[in-house]
Amino acid sequence: MTHPESYLLDERAWRRGRNIIAALAVAGIAAAAAGWQSNPKQFFASYLVAYVSFALIALGGMFFVMLQHLTGSVWSVTMRRVMENVMAAVPLAAALFIPVAMGIPTLYEWAHSEFRSQDPVMAVKMTFFNPVFYLARTAAYFAVWTALALILYRNSVERKKAVWWSGPGLGALMITVTMASVDWLMSLEPHWYSTIFGVYVFSGGVLAFVAALTLILLAFRRAGVLATAVTVEHYHDLGKWMFALTVFWAYIAFSQYLLIWYANIPEETIWFQHRLEGNWIYISGMLLMGRFVLPFLVLLARAPKRNLGVLGFMSVWMLVMHYLDLHWIVMPTVERHGFHLHWLDLATFMAVGSLFALAFWYRLKGRALAPVGDPRLEQSIEFTNV
């Protein structure tokens, strides 16, 4: 099936994967389109959750690629091409944003003229939150992300150029993702604000990327691809990253909650109140236990990080928690007093996820799955944890 010398995916395996993903995409798009017609409010909310879930994974891939270049990391060289292929789906995110743009009047109450006239407290914010400026900012985000993705992809093995671009690129990425988090998610409840919200969202996205990367590599391993190039030592480091990002996400989440709870300002506490009403309180508790406590306890020791079965399970678990976290951010604006999963949640998730998967999968055809031109490749393969 594979050729270790070139790290190429077998043509038949590639076609089979493409056909499966394409079939899922067609089914998901058809179901989502039907939901758009029958229940547009639910469709736009469900689509936003699915869209941001996968866009953050691609952006998390870009963050990770630049971080590896800047630190001169050797251990990650063998898997860098896979990371870059995830990152390369970023331009697709621009096209998939179109349904979100069409749903602005449905999703965002600040888009209505009566909201602006009836709430003078929001006068200053309304100079920032209006449909035209919102779309102009979003276009700027995608211009920056697409340029960075293309430049980094093309300069993958030209280390000096990649490092040069990664320095300012990492700063630009952090700023734009923070602003996008405010625009796309925080402004769903325009009275609320948090200066740490962007870090909260993006840290969760980077964690989701590491989980997705781990699952992709494990799937390749089962198919006999990169089985010797990505060893238990590399998975051990991925486990370390998952543990570290879990702790960092929990620290940011707790910091945001503690400061808002201590200040007790109505404009700030209302956001958490909406997520503690009805059975939303159980989802809040689930995020505490499932997004932090369980991963922390499981990944704390060395052995689970080197157990591929445990690591695979935790990767799936973290991706589920990533989606649930974004669902918890978005859906209380639609269902104030109760959590429930709608069939459109599955339909939009399948549609968006399959399209992102296709963008990733098409880059595997006829291309090496490891950066064979990188002089550090052999050193990376022989990497051992101490």
C-alpha cells in the first residue's frame, strides 16, 4: 500500500477515501440545504457551530506549523507535511463562510436597525458592529490567513524563509483570530464582553487540532502509512501537547469566570447566567469535567501518552468536547433555557466537516506525506524522549 522511500499514499486507497468523504459531503449538504428551507434560524446557528469548529482546527494547524518553525523543532518534522495539509484547508474556510454571512440578520441582533435605536448604551459598539464593517473585517482575516497558509506551504523545506514568515505571521494570526472570535461568537450577545475570550476560543482550537492530528496519524498508521516515520516517541509528544493545552485552556476558562464572578457586573454575568439556566447547567458541568478534569487525570502520567489506544480515545473525546464547547457558546442565544441536539447539528457538521476533509484529502494525492527534502527528517525519525 505504501512506499516508505517516498511516503506516498496508494492510489486505490486515496480514491476509496475520496469517494467515502465525497458521499458524506453530498449527504450532509443535501440535509443541511433542506434544513435551511424548513428552519433557517436553527440552520444558521447549527452551521455557525460546525463552521467555527473546523475553521479553528485549520487555524490551529497554522499556529502549530509556525510554532514548529520558530522553535526549530526536530521531533515534529516527520508529521509536518500532515500539519501543513490541515493548514492548507484555510482558504476553503473563506468560501464556507458565505452561509454565515447570509445569516447575519438571523444570528446577530445588532444587525437590526431597531436594536441600535432602542439601546443607546450600545451606541459606541454599534460603530464596530454593523454588517458592512463585519464583512470587511472578515475579508481581511481571510486575506491574512490565506496568504500565510500559501506562503508557509510553499516554503515548507526552505527553513530560513519559513522562520522569517512565522515570526510576524504568528502575531498576525493571534490578533486576527482573537478579533474573529469577537465578531463571530462574542457578538452573538452584544452586551457581553470579555477581554480573554479570544484566547479561550483559540486555545481550544489548537487543542482540537492536536487531537485531530493524532487521529489522522493513527489512521495512517493502521493503513501502514508513516508507521515507521511517526513512532511512539512522537505520539508521546503529541500527548504532552494535549495535556499542556488542556491545562492552559482550563486556566483561561477559570480566569475568565473568576474575574467576571468577582466583579459581578450585570453586563458580564448575564452571559454565564444564560449558560446556567435549565439543563444548560449540566453542559457547563460536562465541560468542566470532560474538557479538563478527565483529560488532566488520564494524560497526567507518562504511560497513557505512550499508549496509542488511550491516546486515540482521548483525541476523539477532545474533539467531541471542542464541538460541545462551541455549541455551549452559540446555542444559548437560540435556546435560552434548554440544551438539545437538533438533526441540523449533525447535518451541518457532516457537510462542513466533509468539505474540510476533502480539501485535506486532495492534497495527499501523489504527494509525499513527509518532508523528504528536509535534512532533519532522519533525525526526527530517530527522535527519542528522555
